[in-house]
Amino acid sequence: MKKKYSQIPKDEKGYLKNKTDWNINIAQEIATIEKINLSQDHWEIIYLIKKFYKKYNLVPSNRMLLKKTKKKFKKKNNSLYLLSLFPKGPVKQASKIAGLPKPNKCF
């Protein structure tokens, strides 16, 4: 039986305490709570952040995320684009949906 987001340990801001609890269904539940309807564009950023975290064991800063999106995506590489996907903050919301720890600079 798959766990639901409400059944998984989280911190006070709703970030998963254990990143291994994450799956696509959990991501969709978090996105619904965040009032985001996930599209392919959202998933590209979510998986980019997950890949970055796996490589560096660090959630990227906004500057790092922009640098990575500029390398990977030619037309989807500015802060306004990222804010259109994640209006409460690209790193903050995308990392939460990705099941990663709360970024250091997010309060």
C-alpha cells in the first residue's frame, strides 16, 4: 500500500524528512497543496533539481538553478519563466515537490 503525503513525516514547512518517501504520487499531492498543476515543464525543473541534489548533495540556489537551466534549456532559462512555474519561489517550491530538504535560504 502506497503512503499518502499526510502519512509521511515532514518538517513544519511540509518538506519531507526522508527523501526516500518521495514518489510521483507524493509530488502530485504536494503540488496540489501548493496550487500547482504539474506540466512537463514543471517536471523538467523538478528532475533537474533532483539530479543536482544527487550529484552535489545540495539543493541549488536560485542562481545555480538559473545557471543549470541556461545550460540545459535554450528557451526556458530565465527567472520569470521559473517564477511562472513556481510562483512562491522556484527553488523553494520545486525542491518541496521533488521531496528534497528545505533549501538553506528558505524560511
